[in-house]
Amino acid sequence: MGHAGMAATAVRYLRSVGAPTTAGPVEALPRPALRAVGDDERAPVDPAEFRRVLGTFATGVTVVTAPPAAPGTAPAGFACQSFASLSLDPPLVAFMVGRTSTTWPRIARAGVFCVNVLAADQDELCRAFAVSGADKFAGVRHGAAPVSGSPRLDGAAAWVDCAVHAVHTGGDHLIVVGRVTALGTHPDERPPLLFHRGRFTRPADA
């Protein structure tokens, strides 16, 4: 039933119970016009300036991990600062990953992941997971997230265990939405690692 049909039904009900209604035909409210931005409408933005301005927004730092997608393969993981909570009901989070990422296909095949929110003293751990092609888990202590089995890094300030809920395109990145299945924080309530203006920092320094 469209807007006009629903409005007409409401008017018939009001008349049946003796409520006053306005005379004349019932007209639906106009729908908002939705469209994509055309290429000829895009304002030119210098990439360096884009990075500089957006760099003023301080973010937390995470490592997104996933269990081996097949027997005999290694777990997957990459450093990610583009992470955010998305929805409370249902509980959803999101992270953004570059389309050219070699780690994302492995996470996608696993269908699950764990977001490890790094603590203030884990900047070197972040750098290790930002390197492409290396054995990122060499010497890294971790356990298994309770639902997905994804690596849960020792010492992380918090962790969020998820199943892949949806994936959307966003320019040169993908927007991955995860449904939260379990989560928790470090028992010592460790302060988080921050990234601001192109460098790692800590809450006291921000």
C-alpha cells in the first residue's frame, strides 16, 4: 500500500468513528528526490589537503583479525583506524578497508572477525600489523575470541567479536558491517592508543 492508500484508509477510519476530516481527495506527501552526485558536480579536493584536514580528527587504533579460512592456513589481521560503532539494536559495528587490501579477502572468506582496540603502549604492535606480506602473528601473544575464534590480542584495551553482516562500496574503500556476537574490555581498563595528525599519541598527549 502506497502513501495515498494509507492516507485514504486513515480518512475512512476517522469518518467511521465520527471524527472530523477535511473534505476533498487525499493526496500523498511528495517523496524526497534521491540521486547520486554526478562526476561533473564533484568539487575538486586535493588529496594531500584531504588527509591534512581529516587528520585533525583523532581516532582510536584497532587490529582487525580473523581465524584461518581453511585448515592449514594462517589467521588474518590488519591495522585499522577507520572503525566505528554503528547500531545499538541490533548491535552493529563497521570498519573501512581499502579495495586493494590483500587481507580483506581472507577475512571475507572466514565470514567473521574480531576488532582489537589497541592500548596506549601497543603502537609497535600496530606497526607490525600495518606491514603487508609479513608474518604478522610471529611472536604476538593471542587467544581465541569466544564466538568466532578470531585472534584476540593479549593486552588490547577492548575486543569486539563479530560476524560479517553486510559489505557496502565506498569509493576506493569497502564499508564492512559486523554484527556483534561478544565483546569485552581488559580487566585493568587500559587507556587506548590514539592516532592524530599522522602520528600515534595517548590520551594525556592529545
